Amino acid sequence: MGRWEVLFETQDGSEWRDHIRRLRASDTQIDWSAVRVDTFCGRTVQPTTFRLSLFVPN
């Protein structure tokens, strides 16, 4: 049991890649096996959104 906690969300692809790169290099406390990456495709109406979430057990 637990929940997904959003760590970072953006609609800018280069900001997304930079943030993930910095996070992997600097934050050694994140358990990357408990991380979820979502890409919500916006198509023509809304921009694509990138979201990084961490599973937090109860």
C-alpha cells in the first residue's frame, strides 16, 4: 500500500531532460526502482506534459 508523489512536472522537454540528469547526479537518496515516468501526449489541443513520480509506501 502507498501512493505516488509527484517530484517534478513540466511541459518543456529540455527542462525535463536537464532536471532528470541533475537529479540522477545529485540526489543519491532516490530509489530509482520506485520511480515512475509519465508522458501525457497533448496532441494539438494541449502541450505534452512530463511527470516524475516516486512511490511512497504507507
